[in-house]
Amino acid sequence: MYSQIVRAKSMKRRPSPPCVHQTRAIGLAHYRDEVVCDGTRTARSPLNGNEDGYQRKARSWSCLSSIRKGAIDLSSPSWFDSLQKGAITFSPVRREHQEYIFSLRTNPIYNRHLSAPPASAAKQGDWIDGYVTREERGEEFYFLITRTDDGCPCGTVRLYDFQGTSFCWGSWILDQNKPRLAAVESALLVYEIAFEKLKFLESHFDVRVDNTRVIKFHERMGAVRTEILADDQHMRLTKAAFEAEKCNLLRIIAGNG
């Protein structure tokens, strides 16, 4: 993530932009006052999309790992259809999104702190085909972030590397179409999904050590630094720490923070 900061107070409100697949140098909204580019580092495996749009209810959920059994009504994956916070909505990534995701991952504005992109949009689609299988097993959840007002895609985020009561998240990218508070809203929604729906108790993740703006962002959400390995700052956020900050985050979204 670049260190450039853009003061949101100087940004005039504009009508909802058209849904385009091209991106420019604006990234995550850093709370109310700042904007920084792209987010938490992605998985070590390359991200590269599948399915019939949003026909989600036919999918099998019988293989959720034991730590999360009982967290979700396995007979009704309807929680996928109500993932909305403020001005953004999460929808499961499918192969039809391969071109958009590939455009994000190959854009130098956004991929500085991400793993290497696939060789082509088709390879991205192949990776997503494999992801859908992992999703059906309850091993990983990869979301397209869209604007709630017009459905325009504005980024991605992923929950993965489930280890007992802990989860990791990354692949966090927001493009120029994002709403002003998309960073706070998307991070808040990630933690609500993980802690309230999937019943995890903490999150582990790493951020490039030179990505100082994102490290501070996570610290303001209650995360703590644990160790530095190679070029990565490892961090941890417990459910209790998140709950302690949640009211403040909701006030920010409501415009009262």
C-alpha cells in the first residue's frame, strides 16, 4: 500500500460513479479523515473465479469444520444474502468476477503488498473454481465488495487460513469506486462474519512492515503487533478487543464519531 494520504475533508461528494473495471490511485478510507491505498496482505498462494451468478442456495454446507459446526444453520446458507454494512455489501466471488479481480491484482496501484497475480484472467478464473470448492467445505470465504446504492464493484476481501479458533483475512483491495468509509465498513463486516457468524475467537494476519498506514488502521481497531518475520508485521485481534472498539466504529459509520 502506498503511503500517500488524501484528506477526505477536501474531497467533494460526487454522484455514484459508473461501474468500471479500471482503477486509479485512491485506496482505503482511513476512518473519517484519511484515505490510504489497499489493505491487509493476502495469502501466500496466488489469487487467481465460478458459478451461476448468485444462485447460492443450492450449495452444500455439510463440510464445515468442527470448530464452526453449530455456528451457522447448515440447512440454510441465507447469511450469504445479508452481508451489508453501511454503504457496502459483500457477495461471494464467482468466476464471472475474474476480469474485475484480475484488473485489481495486476494494477500497480493496488498490488504492491499482495502476492503475485496469476498469468491471465482465465487463470484467475481457474483459481476461483478451486476456491468455490473450499467455500463449500467451509474452509475459506472470498467476497466481492460492492456499493450498496448501485451494486458497483469496488473491491475484494477474503477470510482464510482457519486455525482452530483463529482466522486470517486479506486480499483486501478497494478501488476508486468505493464509498468514503468503505475501509471501516468492510473491516467491521469481516469481523462480524468471523466472530458472530463463524464463532471464531481471534484473528491473525500479517502486513508488510513498510505498510505503516494499514498497521495503524488495524491498531485503531484493537489489533496488537506480535512479531516481525522477514518483511511482515504479524498482528492479532481478539474478539474481546474488537467488541471493545465496535461501538466507536459504528459511531464513525453513523456519522457521530
